[in-house]
Amino acid sequence: MRKTITVVVPTYNEEGNIQAIYDRVLSVFETSLAGYGMQILFIDNDSQDGTRILIRELAAKDERVQAIFNATNFGFSKSCFYGLSQAEGDCAVLMFADMQDPPEVIPEMVHKWEEGYKIVLGIKSKSRENKLMYLIRGIYYGILKKISETEHISQYDGFGLYDAVFIEQLRNLRDPMPYLRGIVSEIGYRHAEVEYTQELRKAGKSTFSFMKYYDVAMLGITSSSKIVMRMAAFLGMGLGAVCMIVALITLVLKICDWEYFNAGTAAIIVGIFFIGAVQLFFLGFLGEYILNINVRTMNHPIVVEEERINLQRETEKHE
């Protein structure tokens, strides 16, 4: 029986890329993957341009084109996770509408999948994006790898192939704030890696602002690491010990030379500001953890659908 591969494409204001990504994915399946069935599932996060119109037109002409239209913008991470959880194929490939991750890599991923790997990850060995951004990403991945309780994969942004067995696990997680990169490490299926060169965005302008990058970064840290809060405790104990030593030294010097020894206010002010800055830094991190816990305890749905097209799978109540 012929296997079917679902290509999941999250979108938000990507009207300039919809036709191009359809054409490139179709070309890959007509040449390198001719023996497989194809589905392209667009999950749209309430685009304000012509993205949905183009998706509807493609779905009307080709029933292999599927769509989920979210009722509002639920965020990039939730949209990716939910799109994967609704894939109907024997495996699903998550890729992004900007086409920085080339569809031409999919056949190599499928080959690894056929070897028995449940997860095949796309790893950016090179990138044509801004060099500073690539460097910052590398630093972030390095930090996350050091502080996380589970293994984290560097230069992996979600682009990859996921077996239906793994996708079934995603459906069972019931996590209102899913962090896919962490989940891949935590669930523990044996995975393979495929290296590729990340291209420049093909059309349009990225809608990822600094705050969106910050949200994704904090989600990764708060979902997979306790060490930041433990650092606060250790640093607090260390600073407390240093302050005690400085206080004892100051007291001894003052007693020995009461008339002339002047501790000075500058050192005291600097110390106060330093300790205050450390406290504010860790209070901010504590706030991120609390926000994470708050959203998870509210148990809101990952997304709310407005419409779905050409999908056989019905919306589950918990979703």
C-alpha cells in the first residue's frame, strides 16, 4: 500500500510564497518521491493579506491541498504543533512558508525514515541569513544545551520529518504551551539528522519581531530547564557569603583604625545597585516561569479552528 506524506506548512501573511511552495513541493513529489502519496496541509494563523484566498484556490483545484484556518493568531509555536497533530499521513514534514528550509531536502529525510528512524531533523549546517542572527541563534542553542535537563539539538528550528507514531504522542500530550524542540528530545525516539543550507526568505517580509523571538526563547528555557532558578539560589548564597566577609573585614579595619578608616559610600552604593540588578534579573526569570505555569494550568485549547478544508480527521474536543 502506498504511503502518504503530509507536508505541514504554518502560514501568516505569506501570500507571496503560497503558490511557490506548492509548486516546489509538488515538483519534489513528482520526481524524487513519485512512489508516495502527497498532502500539503496549510495551517493559517489568521492572515490579514490574501494568503487564505490563495490556499482556498489551491484546495479547490487539488484535493491533496488541505487547510486549517485558525480563529485568531495563536502564535507560531502553537500553530506548528497543532498542524503536526492534525496530519493524516504516515509521516509529516514540518516546513515553513518562507522556504528558507528547502523542500528538496525532503527525499533525503524520507530515505532516513524508511531506514527506521521515527524522527528526521533538518540541521542548518550553513545559512545565508544575516550572520549576526545566525551567530545569536548558535549562542542561544549552546546555552540551552548546557542548562537543559534533556538533550537539545543545535541549529534545529522544527524543520523535519515526524512519523505517525510520534505524531500520535503529540496528540496525547494535552500541553497548551507546547515546545516542539524540547518535546523531540524528551519523548526519546531515535532520530536522524540531515544537514542543509538555510536559504534567504523568498518573498515578503518576516513578521517575527524581537518580542516573538524572545517569547520562543523563553518558552524553550522555561519548558526544559530548572537551572536558572537554581542559579539564583546559588548566586544568592555566594553573594551573601562575600558580603559577610567584606563586612567582617570592614569591621576589623574600622576597629583597628577608628579615627581614620573610611569605608566610603561609593562601595556601598555600587554593592546595593549590583545586588538590586541581580535580584531584578532573577525576578524577571521567575516571572517567566510563573507565566508559563499560569498558562498551562488554565488548560486553554492550543488553537481554536475557524474552518478546515479537505481534511478527513475531525476536530477533537480537547483541541
